[in-house]
Amino acid sequence: MLRTGFIIVMMGLYATMGKAQTNLNEYKYIIVPKRFEAFKTTNAHMTSTVLKHLFSEKGYPAIYNDELPNELAMNACLGVTADILDESNMFTTKTTVNLVDCKGNVVFSTPQGTTKEKEFKTAYHQALIKAMEVFDNMPYTYLSQETTQDTLTIRFNNDVKKIQDKAPELKKANNVDPMVTQKASQAEQLYEDRRPVASAIQKAPEKGMKKLDIKKPNPDDIWYAQAVGTGYQLVDSAPKIRMKLAKSSVDDVYFAEAGDKNGIAFKKEGVWYFEYYENETLVQEELHLKF
């Protein structure tokens, strides 16, 4: 009996995940707000930075809501917007990530991520990472909703030929353009011009996504990683502590602090980067690290 109940629950879970995966494949972009309604400030606790990074890492095309490509700006239904549902209390941080379509419908919700970590920023990061684990087994492939419509072919071969044959005669006889119909009498006044006119509609220029400017480091400015309790401290040749890294549950992703700058440090294609906000502008610095 217990085994049967377990099988039914698992079948329901797989069916739900399959439906969610199909739904998400219908969307070309994941839009990440730089300020969530659950928080009062921009990128509170680095939630926007972490969420965008997690979506990108799991293969989903995540972009910030102020960096929309032209096609998404013209058609909001190409994307879904991420939203964080915060149900935390004084003892536990609880977050759920919802994906909302252009009509305001929630098309997917993650399981709730929880942690009893007391420090706010670390707690929200850990809770989001746990919530986003559901995407690890949900490969993404965008499926365009454009459908090929049946083509209706209408043949006017003979009719067009007859009109072309008669057009010179009509024009010669009446000294008028056959594409123009006009009548002027007391009983009827009519003017119809069927001549083609040039369209004034111009194709809008393609606008690509914003490219993130990456600050390049001094080649001689090499930082060395020294293991500490929660992660690493990075020191230069002086030696002077330049940055502190705290471990996350994701490999090669750390919560980073450098002076008054807070962000994340991560490795991409063998290169380390430090990403943070400066005056509400996203900045990315390349790092030279030695572990």
C-alpha cells in the first residue's frame, strides 16, 4: 500500500515537472528585476545578481529588466519575469522563485528554499540556491511558437492576361488610367484610385542586448588565495588583503567582499570575475587569482 502511494506521488511529481519544462521551453527569455517587490531596495541582499547568475548557470537566457533586447521590448510575451516570494520569519529564511508570464499568470514555481543562517545576505543566497536546484534536472530548449500556416494559392493567370490585353485599349479609348475609376453626375459622384503607393513603414533597426563592460586587471596585480574558515582571503604581493570570499553551495561561486563592494566571484571558462553593483550600474571585473 505504501509503495503504491509512493509511486502515485512520484508520477504526479514527474508529470508536474514535465509540464513546467514544456511551458518554460515556450519562452525565449527569463527577465530578472533589479528590485523585487519583496524588498525595498535595489538588488537587496544581492538577490538579483545571484538569481540571474543561477539561471544563466543552469542554461536559461536570463537578462535584467532594464537590458531588454528589441524583440522582447516589442513582444513582452517572449519572456517570463522572475519574482521572489519571501515568507521568512525571525528564525528561518524561506524563498520561492515564481516565473510570471506577460498576462500575469504564474507559469512555474520552485520548491521553497529554506535556511536558518542568521546573516541576511548569506541566508537569502543559500535559500535561493536551494530553491533553484529544481532546474538542475530540467534541460532548456527554446521552442518558437511561430506556426507554419497553410498557404492558399489563388491563380489569376487568365484574368490578369485579359486585363493586360484590354488595358492599353481602355486607356487609349478613354484616355484614363484603368486603375482609376471616377464618375461625376448629379446622381453619383465616385473616385477610386487603385494604383499602388509606396509604403511609409520602415523596418525598425535591430537592437541587440547590452554588452557588459569588463574591467581588465593589471597583469602584475596577482592575488593569492589563503584558506580561512568560511572560504578564502585574497592577498597581493605586499601582502595586503584585497578580497574575502565566502563559500556557496555552487562550485566556483563565492560571495565576495572587497572594501565597500559586495558581490559574487565566479569562474567562467577558466577566468575569474568579480561582479557587483556600483551606483546601480552592474560592473564586472576580471581577476588574476592563484589558488
